Amino acid sequence: MAQDAPQNAAVSEVSAPVSAKPVTSCTNLPYLLKIEPVSGIGAELRLRCLLDRQQYHDPLGEAEREGISSSAWPIFGMLWPSGRVLAHAMLSYPLDGKRILELGCGLALASLVLHRRGGDVTASDCHPLAGEFLRKNLLLNQLPAMKYQSGNWARSNPLLGRFDVIIGSDVLYDRGQPQVLAQFIEQHAQPDAQVLIVDPDRGNRAAFNREMAARGYSHSETRVAALPGEGGKYKGRLLKYLKTSAH
């Protein structure tokens, strides 16, 4: 789920007690949920997701103030193919003490995989419920506390800091996204940072490549034709960017 205009916030830990029992009932909520198993990422994870794209609940206008329309509201809470591809890539990604940021994390599947491996990862998203869904999914999978940040692609986030690796999936869906996202990355990437983006062949990839090149990043692309685990078809690319010059 890409971030449009979330509020600044300090990095905080989203915690879940290891002894907590898995969530089994969600009937008291104003939106419908399902528990979806995810394979192809090492040990299976179970994710608490929105039932479908018809779900919506924003009584206080929190999402609207973040620039999230009613039609876009449920996007954060669904399991998307690109998120699964990114999570699979993180299964073998070398950690080496790197500080990692997942931007527009949605259900934060890639962050959960890294966290389970012991990585220093911070998940971030603009949706007002993303942090709560992450907390519930930590509990559901009996995982310890991890870091979550409500970021902002369009404004300064001085409390967020800089990262060695920045990852994301399907974050180039809007024509204005390449410039805003590249600016955000520039603000929060270490000088020798690597950026990995899974893109389902959307039309804004070339514009993002140009924005990143203007900031001193070289890039390479790997085509992805299958989903991890069940092996369903996927059409997209894993984009890798590496800072090659000082800007």
C-alpha cells in the first residue's frame, strides 16, 4: 500500500506476547476479515486480512485526511501477489546487520519474513489501521515485537532516520509516485543503500528509473514469472537500485 500523506510519528515497537492465542473470531468489527495462510516464504505464516475490496470503515475521517479514498481504503489489508514475491526475495536476502525499511507495507508480509529471520526491519505505511493489523498478525503468528512507523512520502520525516536497505512492492501504481517516492528514498537511504522494488509491470517503472538515476542510482531488473509456494503465474520484475555516485 503506497503512502500518500501520513502523519509524522516516532518509530515504535508493535508488540505481541508470545503466549497469545491465534485470532479465531472477528465478528465484532465493522469490516469483514479472513485468515489467509501464506506459503513459499519458509515456514508458513497466517495473515489476518480484509475479506475483499468492498470493506470500508473510516468514521473519523482518519484515512481521508491521509489522502486515502474510500475505494483505496481496503488496499492495505489485502494480500497482493507482488507482496508475496517481495517476501520470498527476503527469505534469502543477506541481513549482515543491515537496517531495513519496508515502505507502503500494507500487511507487511516481507517485514514479517525479515523479522522472523532476526533482521532489523521497520515496517511503514500511511493507513491508520496498518499498525494494528501488524500487531494482530504478530500475535497470530506468535512473533515478538517489531518496529512500525507511520511515514510520509510527501513530507519530511526527521524521526525516521536512514536505512541500509529500502524495500517495497507495487508502489508505482500512480503517475505521480516515481518522483515522490524517489525523493522519500533519497531522504532516508544511507549513502551506499540498496533499494529493492517488486513491480507488476506498471507503466511508471521507466519514470522511476529516471528519477533514481538522477539521484545517482544504477539499476538492474530481474523478471519474475511465477508466485512462490503454489507456483501461480506472475508478471513483473524485481528492480534493484544501488547508489553509485554522491549526489
